[in-house]
Amino acid sequence: MRNALIIAMLLILLPRSAGAVDPEDVRVESIDFYGNEQYSDEQLKDLMAVRTSGLIRRSFYNPQVFQDDLRNIRQFYVEQGYLEAEIANVQIDSTENVFAIDITISEGERTYVEEVTVSGNTVFSDEQMLRQIPLEKGDPFRSPLVQEGITSIMTIYGREGYINVAVKPEIRINPDIHRAIVDFNILEGQQYRVEDIRIMGLEKTEPVVVEREIPLEEGDIFDYSEILRAEQNLYATGLFNSVIVQPAPAPGDSSKRVILVRVRERQTGEFAIGGGYETIDGFRGTLDVRNNNLLGTARQAGFYGQLSQAGYRTRLSYVQPWTFGVRLRTDANGLFEFREEPGYDIRRIGGNLVFSRRIRPYTDASITYRFESIKIDNIQTETIPDDLQKGNLRSLALGVIYDSRDDIFNTHDGAYIETRNELVGLFLGGTDNFLTTILSAKRFIPLGGRNVLGGALQVGWKGLFRTTREIPLSERFYTGGPNSVRGFEYQALGPADPQDVPLGGRFLLVGNLEWRTRIISIIGMAVFLDAGNVWGSPGEFRFDQIRYSAGLGPRVNTPFGVIRTDFAFKLDRREGEKLNEFWFALGQAF
């Protein structure tokens, strides 16, 4: 009995072995792969939920999750054509609660496609069907591509009303020579047409608002792709919280289908009050009141007001999504603004009228008529003539925008390209005559994990027409500040008078490069390089006058937008210039 008690006490007092440690307390120090020749360690680690611990991130070991990771790795190899791939060995070395994991993989031989065939198709030819299949003789046998082929075949049939088509692949593998024969057996079924469109759930919205967004009519071939487009169109109106468009059998006719549209409407009115602080505007408050569905017609009307330490701005807006019975958006805006800029104060009253339409996926074209009366006061430079203190601007602008960004406020992937040409004056009247051309481009590339690389470029040019009047201060190009070249004060780059008051210019070039990463939860960081300047005219442009700055700053991704702080430093500091600038702003720089 005494010996048994001694042994029990020793067992209690001895440190726990690694095998007895709670899996949630085990930290993964390293994961190494062996035998993998086709795919790198990093590619395989990206397939795993169990990760190694880093300087900031800690990763813990969970046996069930780790087993799922091993299955995912093998499944990945099989999907790439390595049908014999196996996890040959797993070794876990532990020291207390720290694990080092070694995984040995037997990849085996890759299987290749010997032949791809189709059968059962009468509506489309073999050649048309084979073009839908992303597999050809000699390609590696990849099972995800088989599924892509099935989806593509069903899609092309669905566009012709064969909504019950079925595609059954028959795959024959010869393991001795590592070859695969794939036959897509197609069961076409019956073709359907539209008998009726029924809309349910409308209380405030007129039925015509929904009907015009559905690109199908009674008697049309039942095209499944148009059903999906109808859902997208209805969501894009912003009028509905949910949209479900689906087919239903037509009573008494087996060759037709009824389109059922079920919607749940949003609240039509919005009222928002906001406040905040930015380095340029100082403290500011905003008021936004709007109705997004006037009289159930999908027309919008609103009032927006902003008051800050730099001035105030009010805007009345009216939007009609369909004009003259076609999909042509009309935006009418009235504006009254006062703002203190470096070197002058400006008051403007006027508005604009915009007609826009989507011409291709991600691409919109617009034409804008602008009319404004401007008054410039408190001009701090004597080089500006008195006749520029007032002006009437009348302009016509043509613009094209391509926008494939996944999120316009905090982009992780996609591109934005805009070209805009604006003619001021001439036959339009007004006090000024000049032409503005601006090209803006942005590109965002996900680098894997939490990292994004973003780049932006802006080029602008202004040309004068048969006039002795200079371009008004408010219409010139300026750069420098939190959204351009961040190492310089707001609007400080470019031509200036002897007292360094900015004069603006007629040629602009700005480029930005930024690496963004998410550190933890909503906290991120960015490192950036900016370059650019403004010149008095295009003929004065010189590469050696481009100014450079770099810096970094934290980001906080809140429900109200990204809060940004930038510490920027001049890379080509000149005598008398400050070394750095500090910016606090809402939203990404570009």
C-alpha cells in the first residue's frame, strides 16, 4: 500500500508529457513536407487549416482539423491527376507543448486524358459540345475540369430552354498506362417556353418596375441565364432585400413554364447624421435624407449637406433609372458650396445633368452637362488677374468607366479605369474656354493570405481655346495631400508664387504603389510609395521634376469605412522643406 501511494504521488507531481497536453494548448512550430516534387511546401500549406505560429499569429494543433488537412492534400493531388497519391508518413516531434510536423507524400504517376467524347446530343453538334469542355487529348486528367465541362454543357442547353438537361460523365481509367477516357452522356429532355410572369411581394413598388428588369416575355424560350440576369437586375435597383426568380410548371401545358418572381421590399426612406475628423477638412458633420422609391417608380430624390472647418456643401439630387422607356439612367444634381482652399476661397452654385448606361459588363458610358457660377475671394497671390474672380462655366463631358473591383471602399481584387474628356465653353457659352482630359487607372492584386498590392496612375491635361482668359483657380490641377503624394502638404506641389501660394497647373501626373496587409481582426497596415507633380502647361513637363515620397500607416476597417493614418516622408527633400507629413483620413488613399 505504501509503495502504491508513493507511485501515485510521483505520477501527480511529474510534469505532463506532450502526449497528455490538451491539443488546444499545443503550438505548431514547423510543418515540413518531403517527397513533394510537383508542388511547393507553400502551395501545400495553403491547403491546411493548421498553420505554423509566427511573430504575431499563434497557431494551435487540433487532431481532427489536422486529419482533415491531410485529406485535403490528398484530394488536391487527385484533382490534379495524381490518382495514386498518398500521405506516406506523418511524424510529429514534440517538446512539451511545441509540435514540429513532418509530412511525407508519395505523389505517384500522373494520369493523362486519352480521349474525350460526347453522346446523346441532338440539339448541338459534337464540335459545339467539345468546345464547352476544357479537356483535350493529352491534357492532365483533372476532375474539376470534368465538372466545368458538365456546367458549361448544361448552361448552353439552359439558354435554349432545356432546363431539365442532365449530363452524366463516364470515366474509364487504365491504371497500367495512366490514361483516362471521358465520355459525356447528355440527356437533353424537353424544351420549354415562357407562359406567364407572376410577381409576388409588391406593396409599394409598381409592377412595371419589376417587369422591365426581367429580360423575358411570354412566348420566349425559357433561358436560364436570363433568369439569373433578372435576379441581378432586380438586386441592382436597390429596392429589395431579397429576390427569388424561379420556374414553375404551367397548368395544362407540359412544354411551358411560369416565371415566379418573389421579392421583399426595402424601406424607401433614409435619414442619416454623421460626424468625423480629417486632417484636411478638420471636424465635420453630415446630413443625408433621401427617398429611394418615389411613388413606387424606383425614382430617387435626396438632400445631402456637409459642414466642416473648411467650408460647407449642399446638394439636391434626383435619379431616374429608366429614361424615355429605355435603360438610360438620368442624374440631376443641384449644388451650393463654399470652401477654403490654400490660396483662395471659392463659392459655387450650379448643377449637372448626367445620362449614363452600362454598355458592357463592368463598363459604363456617360455624358454630362455642367453649369456653374463661381466666385473666388480672398486670393492670396497677386499674380491672378481680377477678371478670374468670377466665372460662368458651361461644359459637356464624355466619360467611360471600367470597374471590376470587388469592393469600392476597401478593394482586394479588380481594376478601375476611367477616361474623361470635358469641353468647357466654345459653343456652350460661359466665360471660359478650355478642354480637360483625364485618365485614371487602379489595379489591385491579391498576394495570398492577408496581403494586397495596389497601384494607381492619374494623368491630366488642360488645353486653352482662342482666349486670353486664364483657367480659373478652381479648375486647375493640384496635387499633394492624403490622397495623392502624401509626403507633401495639401495642394503644395506644382507652380507657386514667390510666397509659395499654390497656383495650380494644366498638366498632372501622379502614381501610387501600396502594399496592404491585415494584421489581426480589423487592424491592418499599409506601406506606400507615391510620385507626382503638377506643371504649368504640358510643354513644361520634365521627368526630373517628379517628386517622391514613401511611408506607412495603420488601417482600421470599421463598419463605417476604413480609418487611415499615414506617416509620409519626402524621398527627395529639398532645402527648407519639412521632412514628413502626417495624415488622418477616412477611406483608402485610392
